[in-house]
Amino acid sequence: MNKNKILTAACFVSLIASSSLPAFQLPQLPGQAASTPAAAAPATGGDQLVAAYTGADQEVLAAQSKFADALGLKDKAAEFAATAAALGSGSTSANDLSKVESKSTAAEADIAQAMKSNVTLSDTAKQTYIDGLKHLAVGTTKTVALKDNAMAFGNAAQAQIAAASIVDKLSVTNKLAPGMYVAQHLPGHLVSLGTTLKSAVDFAKSHDIPVPADATSALSAL
């Protein structure tokens, strides 16, 4: 056998040996845990957060229904009341929450336009308006109370989504979507509620309508 054939055979034997043996690893020191990727703690409380948020939104929609009724927008009042009822009828997705927010924003625009008209409220209408202020105060107070929980859930949910595998990421994202919607939209929602409540209180004061103490307290809590 010539020198080239001997070298070729030696290389072949070496390759077989290296492929059949386990890869060399440094010995693990006593008490040293194996290195594994850090798993994010599961985001909990999403269902409760969404339920509390929708409960607060129901109060806001009930307020808008009362305001619309007092201002003579009877059809709108019925529409807002039906939206409030539907919101509490079952499970709520992020898409549902977005639709309700759009309807609430449109309702606020209709009410604001009616407030600008030279409207005179009867005693019955004034009482209906006061009921609206009470509902709005409750909805605002409930929403303010969600700030800490919403922030905590949002942070935990983002971490869990980031840590999920490519295979699981979509399902994890979908599962956490309603709670994430609340966490992301709550700050802006509070600003909107503050503007709505202040406008409602200002209108009451300018039309000789008593302002409930709850409404004043809710306004100062924002």
C-alpha cells in the first residue's frame, strides 16, 4: 500500500470514530444547574380584567343612554342601552371591545352636539340627566381602579408572548389579546372619560342641574 492510500484510510477511520463518539463537554460542577432558557411567568387575571373593564363600560354606555334621553335623542338612547346590554351578555374578544369603544365615541359626539344646541330640560329630563351623571361617575371610578392591574397584566403578557416559541406564539397572543387590549387602551380611555365627565358636569352646572357628589369625586380621582 502506497503512502497516499495509507493517509486516506487513516482519515476515514478518524471520521468514523469522531462521528460515533459524543461531543466533548466540560464536566458540570457539583451543584451547578443545567443551563435552560428562562421561561416567562404566565400572565394571569386577564379574564377578570376584561370583565371589570366591560362592567365599567356598561356604566358609561348607560350614562350615554340617559344623557341622550334627557336631550331628546330617543333613538340614540335606545341604541346605547342595547349596546350596554349586549356588552354584558357573554365572552368578550378584543374585536368586541374595539367595536364598543367606537360606538361609545360616536355616542359621545352625538351627545356633545346636542349639548351645544339651545336645549331646555324639563324637571323629568333633568332627573334623567342626573341619573346619567351617576352612571358615568361609577363607570369612571371603576375604570380608574383598574390602572395597576392593567399595567401588571400588560407587562406580564408582553413577557410571556416574547418568551413563547414560534409554534406557540400565535395561540398565546390570541389567548391574551382581550386583556392586552384593555392594558394598551386604558390610559387613553381614562383621558377620554375625564373629558366626557367634565363636559357633562359643566353642562349640568350651566343648566341648573344638581351635580351628584359621586360625579365630583370621580372627576377629582382622574
